[in-house]
Amino acid sequence: MKTKTYSKKQREVRNNVVAWLLVAPSLIFMLIFTVYPIFRSVYLSLTKYRLGMQAPEFIGLENYINLAGSSLFWKVMGNTLYFALITIVPSMVVGLFLATIVNRRSRMTGFVRTAYFYPVVMPMIAIASIWMFIYMAKNGLFDQMLQSLGLEPMNVLSSKKTVLPAMAFMYVWKEAGYLMVFFLSGIQSISDEVNEAARIDGADSWTIFRKITLPLLAPTFLFVSTIALTNSFKLVDHVVIMTEGAPNNASTLLLYYIYQQGFTNFNYGVSSALTTVMLVLLMIVALPRFLSQDKKIHYN
């Protein structure tokens, strides 16, 4: 019986066909649920399309021009950027701190890791409901603590100055455990021989952390910062549950504004324009991080 043989060219073609067939299901899902919605949103952003209209009406850049002249749009953008600013760095710092704690081996390590990660697996709606009761005026836990210290209750969710910081504190509490996992993975990927050599040379724990651990965590910092940034823009559940944008749109974030335009006002053209703005903003911030990672990250 003769065995069929393939030339080098035929083997390469066969391997490529098999590889594309294996990747095809993921590509199909990505095209249907990612690529197509993006192009559809960009197209609808150039149209006037509301509930009841049979077909979108092309209007060019009118939606973008109207948004640029809207004071509410710029207020929402300011709220979103401010919220990202007060959540990204704190959540990364707390996540790194938790990672250094749970990296120590002890009998309670598994329990401590689970306790820190538990808020991550809880639905944002449930967490927002819990924290809404904590922040409740006068009878909430936070105001009760202030009163026990002889201070006046603040009702943080009803004040323009405190509503976003209060929601940011809740978000950091939830997000830190998620970022902890990435930092813990990065710390554990560092060879023990490197740390042992530093200890032999007389370096203390703080010096090892500052001179060895942090520099070697540069790839992890790049990834975590990008994840934290994109996550801070993708928040809507807690706004719906806790404030609905109150007081006076002081807590309205970009994704909630998109939700309002699309599912409350049924203005699909404007909501698509806002979605496109968010996508472009995320690309502007995130893409340079990946393009410049080879220049900024050093392992030796």
C-alpha cells in the first residue's frame, strides 16, 4: 500500500487551511458581535434615526456638531475623565498592595485571596444596591459613623462635590481585587533567584520591591493600566441604581449618557455618535500604550 506524500508547499498550504479553520469560529463571532456593530454605530452616527422612523436619514456630521455645541455633553465628558482619574491610579495601587500581601505563603493565604477577590464576582447591581444603603442620608452606615464622631451627616450621593468620589470609592473597592490577580501573576513570574541574590547582597524588602519587583512588573503595569482605563469608561449599572445621573447630571458618565439617548430618548443617531466618540477616545488613549511598549519596557 502506497503512502501519500506531500511536498513542502502542499504541507504549508494544508497547515494554513487547518489553522484558518480552527480560527474561523472566533473570527465569525468577532465579525458579528464586534466589527459589524462598530461599523453600524459609525454609520448610524451620521444619520437621524429615532424610534418610529422606518429608515435612518443621512445627515452627515450634524450629530457631532450638535454634541460639540452641547454643554451637557462636555459636562458628561468632564465627569467621565474625572471619574477615570480618581479611580485608575487608586485601584492599581490598592491592587498591587493586595497582591504583595497575598503573595506571602501562610495557612490563610487561600482564604485571604478569596476574600479580596470576592467583590469582583459580585454583580455591579448588587454592589451598587449595598453601597446605596451605606451612603443613605442620615440612616446609612456612612452618615451614622460621621454622627458617632460628632460630625454632621453628609448625604454624599446628593452633593455635586461628593457624589463622584463616593462612587469612585465603591468602584475601587470592587476593581482592586480584579487588578490584584494580574499583579500577583506578575510578581510570581519573577524568579526567586533574583530576589535571593539581592538578599545576599544585603538588600532589604523595600529595596527589593522598589529596585527589582517594580521594574520587572513593567509589562504588567502596561496591561493593568489599559484594563483599568477601559473599565472606568464602561460603567453604567451603578449610576442607574444609585443616582440616575443626579444631582443635576453631576454623576452622569459617558456610557450612562449613551444609555439615556438610546434606551430612554430612543435617539439612536445621537447614541451612536456618542458611542463612536467613546471608541475613538479609548483608541487614542490605549493604542499608543501598546505601540510604544517595546521602547518603554525593559527586562534587564
